[in-house]
Amino acid sequence: MQEMSPNAPGATGNENEIETIITELHDAPDAFAMLFAPENEETLHHRPAAGEWSAVEIVCHLGDLDAFNRTERFNAILMEENPQLPAYEPDARVREANYQALTSTDALEFMKRERDLITSLLEGLRPHELARTGVHPTYGERTLQRMADMRNHDRTHLDQVAAAIASARG
């Protein structure tokens, strides 16, 4: 699986845009929880095909990426002038962390905890901080706000979770 592009409209510090981003990021774990709620552990741990992630792994990936962005990328952007940002290797990170071994409840709690940390950080930033830049290894120079706007990434993975669950059902 590839890291999704952190492309976002309005990445220049518009206050209404950042409020919308924060609200949608904050609410995303609930959307995943709604998909998980009627399912059993076997369904949520089903991998649709070799090399594909289960619903549990997908949700953990989102928490893992939030933690990585917050600690590795956002901190660098806030502390340095236009730093080179580290690459994120999703398949390796998901495999090495063995997220498949977590329960669905633990996976959802992990995502929510990391997402709450991201939204709290974003809520405390001022427009000039959101406009600071770093150089993403794949997508080039990005503002912190643009990097933080993972709404499309969330939607892509929400669809992926739904497909993984449907695959488990046959």
C-alpha cells in the first residue's frame, strides 16, 4: 500500500478551512467505529487478498500515520525552516507493529487516541504556524496545514474497510 497524497484544498491557513479539517479529522474514528460495530473479530481481521490489509490493520495504519506525522513531520516543520521530511513506509510499519494481533476495540482506541492528539495539536496552532512548510519526500513542499488535511486519505481507507468487510462476508 502506498502512502496517500496529502493533497488538500485551501492549504494556506484559512481559519474556516482549518476548523473544517479539524472537525472532520476528529469525527473520522466514529465513522470507522460504525463500520466495525456490527462485525465480529474474524470479519475485521480478514485480509481480502495477499498483500492487502484487514479492517483492523487499516484503522491501525491511520493511527500510526497520525503518530508519525505528529512526531516526525509536524514537529520538524514547527522547529526547522522548510525541513526535508522523512518517508513513511506503510506496509513495513503495519507489518513490523503486528497490528493484526490487536483486537478491533484496541485498533479503534489507538486510532482515536492518535487522532485526538493530532486535532489537539492543530487546534493550538496559529495561522503562521499552519503555513510553515516542509519538503515531503514524494509530494515536495507542503504547508503543515496541507500535510494535516488527511480527509481524502481517511475516505479512501473508509472505503477500503468497507470492501475488506464485504470480502470477508463473501
